[in-house]
Amino acid sequence: MAIIITDECINCGACEPECPNNAIYEGGVEWRLSDGTDLTGQQTTPMGNAYEADEEQEPVDMDVYYIVTDKCTECVGFHDEPQCAAVCPVDCCVDDPDYRESEEELLKKKEFMHL
């Protein structure tokens, strides 16, 4: 599953540099599939969503930091636990109940982004 940042976020920014996939963005900031990945051109993610990798996408949240689900691997293949949750001082990085993925699916997502 992916991780989400709840509205209890205090916008401290501790989580953003910890993400190995560049899946975390400040509220209101546009994101790109190519940020922090090896992806270029037209891509369809393992979740089935199509993007132009270098094209800016609408922010997921305007007020607090957010995680792009298509880029979140819960740090599988990088660390033993999600690093955003490990460093969050207010415990607002939690499992997203709307996106359940197996470890195998998360590893495939990692391999897709990091050739």
C-alpha cells in the first residue's frame, strides 16, 4: 500500500528529503513522474495511470505535504520501513487504506521507476 500524509501535518518538511522515490511534495507544488526517477517520455505506471514523465501534474494537496501514490513504494527495496513515517514528528505519515499493494507489487513499482 502507499503512505498518505494526513491533515495533521505541520509542514515541517522532514519527510521530503527522506523519500528515495521523490514521491513527497510540499502542498501546492506540482509534481512530475520523472522527479527522482529514471523515467522519461510517455509512461504507464504499474498502477495503470498514464503520464508524460516530464509534464507537471496538479498538486494532490494544496495545504500540506503530500505523497504521490504512483511513486510511493513504502521504501520497499530501499529501507526496512517507510522513512517518511520514521522521521515524522507528529506521526501523520500513515498507511493509505485506499491503496493496498503487496511487497512484490511495490518492488515492481521500484524497478519501474529506477531502471
